Amino acid sequence: MKDPVAWYDKHASTVSSQYESVNPESLYGWLTDLLPEPPALVLDVGAGSGRDAAWLAATGYEVFAVEPSKSMRRVATKLHPAPSVRWVHDSLPKLDHTVRSGLSFDVILLSGVWMHVPPGQRPRAFRKLVNLLRPGGIIAISLRIGPEEPERGMYGADSAEIESLAKKHGTIVQRALEREDLLGRDGVRWKNYVLRFPDDGTGALPLLRHVILNDDKSSTYKLGLLRSICRIADGSAGLVRLTDDDKVSIPLGLVALTWLRLYKPLLAADFPQNPKNVCDGIHLGFVREGFRRLGGFSHLDMRVGIRLGATDAAALHRALRDAAETIRRMPARHMTFPDGSPILPVQRTSKLSRAPTPEVIDEPYLRSFGEMLVPWRIWQAVQRFAVWIEPALVEEWIRLMQRYAETQGRDLPRDRAAAAMVWSDPTRDVGIAKRQARDLLESSKLYCVWSGKRLSTKSLDLDHCFPWSAWPCSDLWNLMPANRSVNQNEKRAKLPSATLMLAARDRIMSWWEAAYDSSSPLIRKRFALEAASSLPGVLPSTMDLDSCFEGAFAQRTKLRYDQHVPEWSGERYVE
């Protein structure tokens, strides 16, 4: 069987002409009434000439168009230069780039694609597609029924296979019908399926509810671990890695660091974490010499990218080592599926990690402690439903602390406990970015990334590209030079639209290059660490400004469709 990508690369012009001769409105009459109301996020897998992606974008959808053929992508972008279509070089069964983006889709379209997936790889491919689907979302598949064409890398496809895969992965067949081939090819027909994903379809939420509300707890450790995962999913998702067996790998050191940040203010307030924990962390496995030596170290400083002196670095290293071992032996071991297997298994490294050198907390150091594996569905549930999950965790944690305090004859007012449980967001600090912008004003020209207007010391403002009210992040990459009037009177607390952000791409990247990438090694390192920590798909080892922009664009899309943050179109600044 030949490689289909090579075939499409060779015949891109001819095939595109054929595809473009078909009206998508006629082609998708079987689907249009089941599409969600725009705006919604669509993944077009095997997008070909871009015909369907452009049609969907013109209807109001934002489309991620996956196409492995370079020649087809080149033709498509010339035929349909739609700003609401984002072209991605990716392919089934892995869809690695798409999965790394962290996005979830309302609609996944596979039109004339499934026959190119080898039968042995189809279960994995289907699982990947379902993993990318939002609860309530649909997968629309068109199966080619007809003779195989080995020279095009085509395999046979049948209805029984799709229906079996749908059943195994918790999707329901909402529609199934046949139609003729609109190109009039002999012996070719199409079987069209709409598969819907009800609720979350995985049991992830019921499992989390059980652990939070019903599972036996002799301490707050299980809640501490789950809340650590929640906080990582919200603020440090860029540090997780995908595995080949539908799990995400989180650096164990990052879990331990987040754990310490959660527990430190509670122990400083002398709140009990188990029935025997009376004071000063007694009877808590991770409260040892390293933790006690962090007395003057603020829990707010326990974050990725911080640089430490030798004394603090050694103390934090020992505290992280003890926390990681406590997590491994206790909550990670005792949180299990019904069959007794751990939900969040820990894999330690063969060698004991050393203190950070230089004294900086980064991804390689945090991963040196080992890794925690989180099932993909649980990770997705934590990301999507944190607005329910984290408050439930906090309430149950407070209830346990009050119960432990009562058994010890102590009173623990709920308001005091709740205040200590608040996760302190990053400070709204634009100092470094503002200093870099002022230096650039003196040495060269500086422009508003949104309007293109030249800036002066009077008109300069530092804008959070993604509004602070929606996502409190003062990472360097998120701070943009903007005209004060544009920022305060027009953009305000809104997301830049996809069209506007793409139009501003060159100005954004020029700012990053001048202010950070060409700056001092410390600022350049901080920029890279922050981007790799918080942006999806940005890897520390291969990070460049292009990948940083792609990660920021994916994060913009997540905020738009997960949190429904309002957009600013900036129409008059888009050519």
C-alpha cells in the first residue's frame, strides 16, 4: 500500500480542482441541522483543498484544519486565505500537534479520510478523536464505500467498524445515512455518520466526585493531590507531556512544589491535616527538616522559574524530595480504580535528584524527581470542569480540617479556614516589560501591537494580551506594548479576535524579539521558562518565537471557547 500523503503531494492541483467543483452546502445537507450555533470550534481532519474549512469559517465557526500534505496546504491557503482557518501540519492516528494544543472541539469533521487510515491503527485514531471532543460535541464521518485504490493508500471501510468503535468509546450514533458520489465516480457511494459524545462519556467526573466526597480519608492528602493537579492544569499545563497510552505525564517535582504551596499557609495557621496533627506539622510525612528550614520562604515564591540562593535551594530541594515521597506512598497509592490499580501512578527516577544547579526551578529539575501519570480523560475533566471541581475540593478540605479540630477540642471557624485556602494569583507586575519598552523607545521605534501606531512615553501602555480578569497571568510573553487610548478605551478586558491576533503577529513577534529574546540572558531565560510553563504545545528544548506565538494563539482559542471570554475584533486595525 502506497503512502497517501505522497500521492496527494503529487496530484494536489488536480484533486483540488475536483474538490472545489462540489458545493459544500449540497454536500453537507445531512449534517447542517446538527451543527452547533456559531461561534464554535471545529477540527477539520484531512482538510484537503480547504473547501469545507472555508465554508465553515464563512458561517461563523473557527476552524483548525489538519492536512498532512504540504502541497495540498499550499493550494488551500491560496484558494481560501480565511483568517478564521488555522492550518496545522498533522495526521492520524497520532494527531500529536493537535493534542498538544490542549484544545477541545465542538465538531470534528472527517470527510473522505477514514479510508486512508490503516485498519490496525483505527482504534487508536478513533480514541484520539474522541479525546479531542467536548462533552456534547459531534464527530461527522463520511465513509467511502467502493473499490480500494492502493496507489492512493486507500483501505476498505465499513459501517460495522465505525458503529463498534463508537460504542466502545461512549459515543452514540445520532445519524447514519448513505448518499451517492457527487463526483459521479463508478461504484463509489458514501455512508455518513454523526456520532455524539454525551456528557463527558468517560466516568471521569463520577470518579472525581467519589474521591472528593465519598472516598475514605484518614488525612487531607487525597484532596491535596487532586487540588495540586487542578492548579497545574490551570497554570502550568505547558509542563505536562503526552504519552502514547492516553495519559499525561506531570513532573513529580511540579506536583510536590504545588503541594507545598497549598499546605504551607495551612500549617503556618496551625490547621490540622489529620486527627493526630495537633501542631507544627507533627505526624505529617512531608514536614521534615527541609520543610522546617523554609520558615521564612513565602509560599508565593514556590513557582516555576524562581531563582534561589544556595541555602534556600538546598532547603526547598529537601522539602520537595520529602513531599514527593509522601505523595507517592500515600494519596497516589491509595487513590484507586475499582480494580485496585492506582488512578495517578508515580514513576520515580532511578537516581535521587540533586539540588537545582544553577539555582533555578525549571522543567528538567522538576522532572528529575520522576513523573505522575494522569489518565487523559481525568486530565480533560480537571481542565474543563475546574469551576466545579476545585470549589468542591476546598469545601471538603475545610470540612475535614474542622472535623479534625473538633476531635482535638479546638475550634476552627470556617472563614479562617477558607481564607487560608485561597490560591493567591500572581501579582499584576508589568515592571520588567515596561522597563524594556522604555529602553526601546529611547533606542528605536516602538509600535502598538494592535493598531500599529508609533508609541511615545506618553502614549505607552502595557496590555495583558489575555485579560487579567479572565486569566491572571503576568508572564512576559503576555505583556504587549499598546497605545494607551486603544488599550483603555477599545480593547479593555477582552480577548483579541483570531483575525486581529493573526494580523498583529509580526508586531507581537518583533516585540518579543527586541524586548526579550535579544535582551540579557536572565530575561531571555525567564521568557522561555514562562512560555514553556503556561502555553500549550511549547517545549522548552525547542522553543522559538514561532512556537510561542502558536501556543499563545491556541491559549486564546481555549479562553474563548472554554471560558467564553468576550472578544475585541479591532476591525479598523485589520487590513
